[in-house]
Amino acid sequence: MPRARLFRLAGAIMLIVAFVLPCIAFMGAAGDLLPDQDPTPEMLKEQAAADFRFGVAVAVSCALIAGGLIAFIYAYKQGQPGKVRNNT
């Protein structure tokens, strides 16, 4: 498989995972992220943990978006027609 095609595939997979990951994290913690009128200390701990997990998912998603875009740019530069490459 040519290197440009491999990087294009890896970039696409990274971008797909980057957009799905926060959605899954939000759906899993949607009930815990909503505030209650009179929360107990245990509920506050659960809300803080759910908020932290969602923040981590968003941070990982941002890193995956950056990696996917870098992979697409690299694949574009490697796969340009007419470009002379030294394959030694």
C-alpha cells in the first residue's frame, strides 16, 4: 500500500473517532452532567467524575483531530502528481 494512501486512511479513521468519541462520552454521562436542585455529596462526586471524563474525551478528540489533519496534509504532499520522489 502506498504511503500516501496509508496516511489518508489513518487520517480518516482518526477524524471519525475524534467526532464520535465526545458523543459517546456525552451520551454515557448525560444524566450525571445535569445539575440537581438538592444534590447529595455522592451525587456531586459523580457529577465531578462525569465532567472530568467528558473533558478527557474532548481533549483526546482534539488531539485526534490534529493528528488526522496532519496525516491528510502529509498524504496530500506525498501524493501530488508530477512530484519527483527519491525512493532509495
